[in-house]
Amino acid sequence: MRHADLQQRLLDAVLNAPGHASRELRRAALARANQLGGGSRKPPDRLPASLAPYVDKVARHAYQVTDADIIALRRGGSSEDAVFEITVAASLGAALGRLERGLAALRGD
């Protein structure tokens, strides 16, 4: 891939930088959303059931995320910063899944 180094730097920043959400949780959100976006990452089993519907919504229909979704996560014990980090990880995962699928189509795979 032409910009693989930039993609890896972005992944490292989202997944490995210190944050309010654990690295494992960010990785799980990214992997689940990546798979929903058509990517080949296998999601780990560590994504809590309470977060799965939110990650799915971000990956499939981000425009449908509402304040009520965020409030529900906050009431469930997630901080606003953690919700933001999970959202970014899920968004990136879905985007990279779609990129992977699009590049495969261009190659004729």
C-alpha cells in the first residue's frame, strides 16, 4: 500500500497512546468495526456486550449516533473521554475496512 507507513502511524496513535479507554478496549472496538466495514481483522472477544451495539452503530450508521447513545454509555460507567476514544477507534476500524475492501475491488480480488 502506498501510504502504509502513515496508516500504521495513525493506528499506533489511536491504539497505543495513553488514554481513558484501555488499549485492549480500543483494539476490540477497532477490530469489530473493521470487520463490519468489510475488513479482515478478527475482533477479539474482549469488547463488552454493553459497548457492542454502540460500536456497531458507529461502524454501520455513524450518522444515527445521538446524545442518548452517549448518555447511556456514560450512565454505564464510561467517561466522556473514553467514549470519544472508543468512537475514534470504531470509526477508524470501519474506515480501514472499507478502504481494504475498495482496494481489493480495484485490484480485482
